Amino acid sequence: MNAEIIAVGSEMLTPERLDTNSLWLTNELNDLGVEVIAKHIVGDQRERLAGEIRRAMDNAEIVIVSGGLGPTEDDVTRDSAALALGRAQAYIEEIARGIEARFARMKRIMPETNRRQAMVIAGAEILFNDRGTAPGQWIPFENGVVTLLPGPPYELKSMFTRECLPRLRGLVPPTVIRTLTMRTTGMSEAALDEAISPIYSSYKKITTTVLAHNSDIQIHFRARCPSDAEANALLEQIRPKIETALGDFIYSRNADPLEVVVGRKLQAAGATLSVAESATGGGLADRISSVPGSSAWFLGGMVTYSRRLKVELLGIPADLIDRCGPVSSEVTAAMATAARARTGATWSIAVTGNAGPTTDGDSAGLGDFYVGIAGPAETTVTHRVWPSPDRMRVRAFAAQLALDLLNRKLGR
Amino acid sequence: MNAEIIAVGSEMLTPERLDTNSLWLTNELNDLGVEVIAKHIVGDQRERLAGEIRRAMDNAEIVIVSGGLGPTEDDVTRDSAALALGRAQAYIEEIARGIEARFARMKRIMPETNRRQAMVIAGAEILFNDRGTAPGQWIPFENGVVTLLPGPPYELKSMFTRECLPRLRGLVPPTVIRTLTMRTTGMSEAALDEAISPIYSSYKKITTTVLAHNSDIQIHFRARCPSDAEANALLEQIRPKIETALGDFIYSRNADPLEVVVGRKLQAAGATLSVAESATGGGLADRISSVPGSSAWFLGGMVTYSRRLKVELLGIPADLIDRCGPVSSEVTAAMATAARARTGATWSIAVTGNAGPTTDGDSAGLGDFYVGIAGPAETTVTHRVWPSPDRMRVRAFAAQLALDLLNRKLGR
């Protein structure tokens, strides 16, 4: 079965914005055994969008339209789909009341324009939006179905998963796709691919995808078979070979990111963690605390971005900073040790560095950073240099290395 | 004048790949005053691509097709364009000799399949490829032009710049595009649009785009005129009307985000900032310190994610937390005041809240959060509720509100 995806919104026709919803949707559709045969991005133009939907209906059984369901004048998707299908729309009071209630919960009054979102095309099933005001629509036609979804990824993903997937499973003949995911850190994408491509390229029924983001790499092995047993058996064949090739660069045998893996180990050990951040400026704490339930192991810590707070909050001797420089092995070790002492955590991580565009003192160069880990037995410091002076990348890489180092100390 | 862009290649219909050539092309076209009205991504299917090109020719004067000009069986762009235009193709010996020479320079023999790249559509001008084997084609038709370009960005950019830009300048009447950007926070997209659409919709030469991300909204007004002076005059006409309509919801009169605006004001006043974060877990500090040069105004602060660190690092009385709950106006005010006292900053921001999935005590519900701002004159606390219990959104919204409140206190 085939699908076409139409993303609606003039902002995606500017030089700055891409439609990324379609990547996620494509993955979901592929998992069902549905092929995406074309994608379109069109502006907020009623007739042009109607023409696009009409054409997609001629080519594919599944037409997914995302965006343009908002309350404003330039949200044309409802009208365009009605035009393409040659059907009328009706105002559904119940939807309007639901939107009104949502505004009321936020202690606001619904603008009149939001009533547009209560218009529904004849023959459509309404798709509930649990994360925004715009309801979606599921509109069967002679050869398939047109689905209207909201544009914001956060709303679209929830609606597609809850409302569309079960309906699509009813339409699409069963194919089983099983995925094995691994995550690594500390290895370049090229080196990783060189290590595993001789393995995966000999499995014709497995599609392998390598996705690198900063120094974090996700590898997906997707086996597509007529039965569950076959798919699982295939993945169990490839798994040990990949594990041997990548060794302890693998930190996760599913999609869990480092902060989740570390958190799980800490929680299992009844241990706690605190941080003392300079270069990462809160980004490491942000990542650790982004994990739901992280209050079980994460105590918090200090963002000692300035020299003053290094001295006052952590008690780092001013003359140590003067002597060694704020970005140094000595100061990083002292920060980690002090953070551990002052917060009473089992483990503490300290990060210093020069993310750029300028350096903090001249003890270290641009792109230099240090990670200190204080634990029950000792405090260790690791020094790295990020070759290109990109502020956001240096910060992200430092946070990643910090979690990687702690993860290795925590063992299996 | 309008353009449509068609990217050809089945690999861009997988979950991993996006067409990014179109962003670069869009920028080049906009600079000429050409609007991109739709983008398409299609697989390597002769008839389907022909249909797509045909349709684009009906809608736009400029049709750019990228990719599918290679030598293999699944490179269908030449055939599809010939089909769409209803024209024959001819083998041009001179092109074949050029490709052969290129192979010879690399000390290789041209595979026979490469002769396909020497097929040219009747009426086409040949576009020289200085970085690969596939020549492009410039094919005028009754209402405009179809251009075939190679897919690799490195080849496409060179060919477009050398061969297409001069030709397009001959086609397109001279136009200037000037952009006015504003950013707002604290207003819903619908309310904002209700306020400004009566204004912008009366300016036919201005294209308005509203981009919302969490509670941060960017508005772009793009004026397209025959001359620079006219475009600027038009924007200066609309500017005061929009400013009146949106008032102090506007925090930026360019693309600068809140953390940059706040930082600039702090620096101008010689003031400093520190934070005491609970709910946002480092995310607020991360945002503030993401600004290059932020060490001039940002001292750092505490991530008091646990009750223990609220007591030990900030000195919040344990009985205040017991009495009022960790997520409360009282504790938030105490955190902000203590952070200011302990860091010596001019301003301190404290954030507490329940981002979910569970609440920290029962003093407040899921989605409840408090922002406290301690300044030279007073400490104030603001309470908000985020209606849907999404952890990342509550955290992002709380950080945004915190910066918004501080920005308002800092004045113009």
C-alpha cells in the first residue's frame, strides 16, 4: 500500500524551514509496511492545496495532510480537503465546547476565530487532539483515506499514534517489522560504519540505519518478515556480531539515551548524583533532570559560570584558580570534589571548558574542556579538545562525555 | 514570478533523509524576487515524475527539477521531463565526448551507461557541469522554463550559480525583498493573529509569516517591491501599526531570542543574574549561558532539584518547605531571595513546579509552576498552570516565562 504526505504551511517554503514531520510519519508508515511514494510541501493556498490533495488521492491509498488546521484565516486545510473531496463541512458544537474548555483551563477566553476549528468534513471521523485545540479528521474515500493532522510535531505524533495507527492497521495487510536498536558514544560515524558494514550488508532482509548526532550514534536494524518469529530470529543472528564489533562503545541496547542509562544504574545502586557546571552552563543538569523520575537520583548542583561562584558556592581557593586557570585539571578536580562534599551525593560531575567564542583565561585553548568525576573511591579528570570552535557543539559534546565517563564508572 | 521545486530520488522518501537543496535554491530564488509556491519529493518513477513536472508547469513559471540525471536505469528525470513536455530527445555526441574526457582525466574508461547522460530534450540549452558528469538542461516552454539540475549539492550549486542565475535574471522583473522581524511571548498564536491580521492583510505587497514555538512567536513581514526605498517605506508603514496592536508582548524587533534581549539589557545596566532552579533543572541556566559572551552578565546559580539542596545550598528553612510545600509561592520567593543573597547578583530567578509525570508533594498540581524574581527593590512571584501534563513543555514554558518576566522588569 502507498502513501503520500502533504505538509501545509508557507513557512516551510522559506529558506529556513524544512518539513520534518514527514520523516517521523514515514518511519511509522514503513513499520506498517506502507511505502511513501511522494511528499509535497505547499503554502496556505486553498485551491492549490485542494489540487495537491486531489492528485495524491489518485496516486496513493493513504493521503496524510499535516498542518493548516489552526484557527486563522490562512489555515486552509479543512476547506481544501473538502474541495478536493467535493464534500460539505458542518459546524460541530461539541468540538467548539471542547476547545472552549481547554482555554478555560488556562484561564483564558477562546477567541472567536477558534470556532473555525470545529468545522468537520462530511463523512469524517474526528481525531481527538490531546495536546492542542485543532482536532484532526479521518476521511475515507472510494480508494482509501485522507487524514488531516495538526502541524506541531508534538500534537501530530500523539494524534497519529493514538488515532491513526489503530485505524491504519485495519487497512494494511500485516507485515511484521522488528527493530533492534543500539546506541554508542565515543566513536566516529565513519569508524563505526567501517566496523559494522561488512556484517549488516550480508543481511538482505535487514535495513540498517546509522544516525549520528554530535558524538551519539543510534543504529537501527529493521527486519521485515512475514512472521514475528522470523524477524526476531534474524535480529538475534546479527546482534552478537555487532556487539563483538563495537564492544563497550555500545552503551544502550535499546533507544535509551545516556542520561536514562546512567539514571537507571544510579537508582539500582541507591546512589545519587550532583553536578558543578561551568562550560556547560546548566546543560548537563538539564539533560539529567529531563528524565521523568530523575528526582530519585539527581540532587541538583551548582552552575558556577563565574569565577566568583566557583569561590563562593564551591569554596574553590581563589589562588588555585589564579595559579592553574579556571579551565584546568586542578580546578575541575576541586570542583567535582567540592560538589560531592557540599551536596552529599554519591557521585559528582564537574565540567569546565572554553566553548567559545572567547576563552576563560589563558590556561586552555578554544574547544578545550575538562570533565571531573568525584566518587566514593577517587576523583578523576579527563581532558579533551573539540577541534572546531562551535559553542553549542562543544557544550553538547562535554555533557555527552561527562555522562559517558560516569556510565563507565558505574559498570554494567 | 513563481517557482516549484521537485527533488527526485527514492532515498529522500526514507525516514532518514530530507531534501536540503531546496532550502538553498529557495534562498537564491527569493533573492531574485521569485516565490517558491510548492516543493515536491518524488521517487525514481518515470510516469509519476512526468505527472509532477506537468502539474508544476501549470502552476509556476519556473520549474526546477533536481536529481535523477545520473547514468543508471533509475535515473528517470530526462525521460520524465521529455514526457511532460511532449518532446523528443536527441543524443549529442559532444556531451558524450566531454564525459569521456572527464573519465580519462581520472584515468578511467567511461562505462557505456554514461551515454544516457548525453541525451538532450528538443529545444533545451545544455548547462555545463564543472563538478560531475551529468549536464543540466534549461528548457523554455510556452509559459516559462523547466530546469534540470544534478542532485549532489556541490554540483547543483555550482551549476545553478553559473548557468541558471544569469538566465533567470533575464526572465524575472527586478524585485527587492526586505524583511521585518518581531518576536513576542505570552500571547497565543490565535490571539496574536486576531490582533494583527486586519493590519497585514491590507498590505498586498507584504507577505506575513507567523511561527510559533512553545509560547515564543516570530513574525516575519516580507515586503517585495521594485526598489529598496519602496520596500523599506512599506515596512516602516506597517511597523507602528503592529507595535500598537501587540504592545509589550513584543520583546524583540529582530530575530533575537529572549535570552539575548535580556542579556543585552543586563550588560547595558552593568547588572548580573543568577538562578535557583528546581522544575527547570538547569534548563534556564543552559538557555541563558547559550548566548556567546554571557559570562559578562550571568554568574551561574544552583540547581536545587532535591529538597536537601534547597535547604543546604540555599538555606531555605525546612519547616517552610514542610508548611507550604516545595512547589509554592513562599518557597519560590525564598529561593529567589536566597539565590540573590548568596550569589551577590543584581537579579535572581527561581523556578519551582511540577513538570510531571508526578508532583513534588501535594502543595500544587501537575503543570503548576512558580517563577520568582528577586531584584534590587523587591521579590515577586508569578504562578501559572500549563494545561497538558507534558514534562518537556512545562519546563520550556517555565524557562520562557522566567525570561519574559525578568525582561519586563528590566524595562526598555
